[in-house]
Amino acid sequence: MGALAGTAAAEKIVWKPVEQAILKLDDLLRRGRARKRAEKKDHLVLVQLGRRFLMVDYHEREIYELAPEKLERKDKELLWNAADKPSKPMATTEWLVRDAGRVRRIRAKLSDEGRVLEVQVPIQPDLRGLY
């Protein structure tokens, strides 16, 4: 089961922009499309490829294609209802999730398309011990 299974039907996920994120498709750098991180679910990353939105859950090693009409724009953020999660993830293989210094590198092959998606996002420091 995916990470969002069992969430409340009305739960809204807030996707915030990620500065300094890198997106590659087939090892080619993709220019400035939306790369967003779920506000309270650090293991979820949203990438935009043209008109497609892909939600990457690197804990579960699953990628879901989200319907663009289900995403609501609010300033620089996107809102999405977790109840709109597709029932099946995309077919993926060759997962790599690795922390490299201050960056988390997430890489997976989209099996049906034969393409390799890579996202590099800054690791958010854990400041809980400072309080």
C-alpha cells in the first residue's frame, strides 16, 4: 500500500516550491519546471514534465501520475486532495535513493516509457533537537 493509503478523505497536501532542486530526464537537465515538496510529508516530491505531474514517493518507491485538474494553484503553492491519489502507481524499476551530502538523489526508471527520471532535492535539516 502507498504512503497515503488510509489518510482522511479530505486531507489536503500542500506542495511548496523547492529552491535549488535539480530535475533530469534520461540524464538531461530539465529547465525550471515545478519541483515541489509536500509540506508535512518530506518523502513526497512533485515534479512537472510538460503538462504531466508526477508524485514521487521515495519511501515506498512509487511514482503516481496526478491529474492536472486535481491540483489547485494558490500563489506559488499547489494544493492536492490525498483522496485523489490514483489506485495504481506507474511501473518503475532501478530505484536509487541516496543522500549525497546536503542533497537527496532520487532516481527511477519509468518502465513503460523506458525513460529515467532523476530528482535531486536539498535535505531539510532536522532541527528538533535544538528546541
